[in-house]
Amino acid sequence: MAEQEVVLTQSEEYEREPVPQSKLKNWKSFLGMYAGEHAAGTEFMIGPLFLTAGVSAFDLIIGLLLGNFLAVLSWRYLTAAIAVKERYTLYYKLERISGRNLVIAYNLANGLLFCFLAGSMATVSATAVGIPFDLEMPKLTDTMPNGPAWIAIVVVIGAITTLIAAKGYDTVSKAANLMSPIIVVGFIACGVVALNQLGAKSFSDFWNIWGEGGAPFPGMIKYTFWHVVIWSWFCNAAMHIGMSDLSVFRFADKASSGWTTAAGMYVGHYIAWIAAALLYAVYLKSPEGLQYINNGQAPPVAPGPLAYNAIGIFGILVVLLAGWTTANPTIYRAGLAFQAILPKLSTFWVTIIAGTIATIAGIFPAFAMKLLDFVALYGFILAPIGAIIVFEHFFADRFNIVKEYALKKGIKFNMAVLLAWAISLSVFYSIGTFGGVFLSFLTLPAWISCGVLYLVFSKMLNKEL
């Protein structure tokens, strides 16, 4: 999964106006970006976590094919389609509909969730840095740091990452683009070596690594085919149906550029996830892994040692680079979100604040060890806001709803947006919590509910101009 990393150096030039025709780019400009951004540090955690959920070969291999295709369709026919017609960032488009005050609330939620995601990448990087120090790795069920050495390593990683992010996105993004091919090669190398270590000589051997699946590890739920499909579809829900990537595709000359997201989904969210899962499969057959299993415990998911076991020092480097290229722009994006709340602070200082929150989060392994759950929650909270934009775009004229009501009315707070978002989140989160329903299963119902309620409340509360 990849975190929302967009072309900020360009989008900042047209933050409050449509992108001019002269600045539009063809599909090639998006292909490399999506391929690189979605083969990131999160992939080292997500792949193994599928195994801990007891997935079968069919569930994983075919489920990911379908789920990632649905994500590509969402980018192509919703995000990119609206982006090339509107050509606004998500933030400005949302401000025109909901008013500035509600955008501030959205930015707070967005910024905090970005911080927690960046924190999980500090955890991932720490598992690589800790190898030379023989550091005890966090277990799958750990929520608290396991000692002062762990805390010290995470704090150092967080401080370095934050300071680099605070210097500006331009250098960070250029470095990330240079490192992305190395990371992709690293994932592929890990997968190939792991297959050899598992003795897989044919496709049937590869398939049998997962076989019919098994019971989930302690603290995990059992993932079926539909868990894999729906989770992989909505792990980036904030970016596609949540409309965050309006900021990217508003530079596209055609909506067909949305198909380039397939490069990210099938390089990062398919090849990289499966390669990372293979690394963990090797570890599960090791004496240490078997000892955990025989004792009824969940073997730890530590990307650093897993990659080191496969490709040595290069594995440590790949994990470090993957964590770094994920955390840096994520912290920067969180800082920008906070700057909307604290406009008097410079970009440098809001980034420092975001990095500090991310570092504190990284000390606690729970964010990384529960990454499947966290990413599901992230998409569930932010995706419904995208429904406001989608439903207004496609249905406002049909239902005689005033488009961009806050802008035209000159208000800072559109109650129809708040009610639609709050009611949808409250109702469906309660269903998930008290009904025991997998949260990703509720993302689409919450999204549709938010869009429909927005139309209803707009009709009821917003007077025609």
C-alpha cells in the first residue's frame, strides 16, 4: 500500500485554481510514480501479515488479482475522471463544497493518520537497524516497546527522517524516485531467494506454500477470499474513492492516465506483498519460527531480519530505504495538513510537529503489527469524504442540488457535509465494533451512505441561490 505521495512541487503552484492546459502531462508521467510509490515500506509488513491471517493460496493469489483490479477501476473511473474535469486539489475542491472550517477538521484527521502510518515505518526501519545490535524484535502481539534500546533506535530514526522531511519535499521526492527501482529489485530478489529456500521448483510448489490456508495466529482474524479482495481494494480507499489523488490526476491530460495505477497495484500490492509473504514463510519453517508456533505463540514479523536472511546486507538496505521513502513524504504530507490548522507556523515547524508525533507512534509496535487493521481504519475514516465530491459531481444536477454551496453562499461550514460524514462513520463503525463485522467490508456502505445523505441533507438544509 502506499501512502499518498503526490507531486507537491507542482500542485503547490495551482493550489487554488485549475491546472492550466500548458501544464498537463501524459500517462508516462504517472506510470513510474505509481510503480515506485506503491512498492514501499508498508509492503514488508502487509505481505507477512496475510500469512498470519491464515490465507489460502487461492484467497491470496486470486483475491489480490481481483481486489487490486477493483482499486485500479476506482482510480480510473472515479478519481481520474473527476480530476480531469475539475482540475482542483482535494483540499480546495472540498473547501468549495464544505467550507474552510470543515476542511480543517478533515486535515486534522488526515494529518494524524499520516503520522501513525509514518510511525509504523519507523518501526519497520528499526527492525533493520537493530540487526547489528542483536536487538530483540517486537512480537506480533506486542503493543509496547520492548526496552530502552528499541526506543533509542526509533527516536534516532524518527529524528533523522523528520529533519530531512522538514528541509522540503523536492529533495525528498527526487531521492525517493532514485531509490524506488532499488526497492523494487530488492523485493523481487527477496521473493526469488525465498522460493529457492522453500524448495519451490514448480508453480504447484509455489501454490502449496499457502495451500488451503490455516488457522490465524493469536490476535489475528481469519482472512477468507473476500477479506483479501475487499481489503486490497480499499487499503488505498482514501486515495481513490476518497479522492485524495485528485491532486495527482488533475495534471493528467486524459482520464485514461488512471490506468497507470495498475503499475503500483501489481508491482507493489501484488508482487511485493507476495514476495514479503514468502520471506515470512521461510521464517515460519526455521527452528526459531517453529519454536514460537509449538509454544502456541505468533512468530514476530520483523522485516529487517526477514530480508537479511534472504539477501544479506542488501536486504537491510532495502528495508531501510523502503521505510525511509515511505516515512519522509508521509511526514511532510502530515505537516501540510497541520499547516491548514496552524497557518502561522512555517512548513518547517509543522513538519517537526508531525515527525515528533510519528516518532512517538513508532516507539509502539502496535501500529506496524496491526497494519492491516490500521490501514482498514484509515480508509474507512477518510474515504466517505470522497463520496461528497463524487455524488455532487454525478448527481447534483439530477437532484437540483447547488454545486460548491460553501463557495457560492460564502460560508465556512456546510452542515450537510458534516452530518453526512459523521452519521455514516458513527453508524457503520458501530456495526463493525458491536456486530463484529470486518471494517473493510463496511467502507463501501459507509461511502455510499455518506454520498446519499449529503444529497438528502443538501436538499433539506441548503437553500437554492
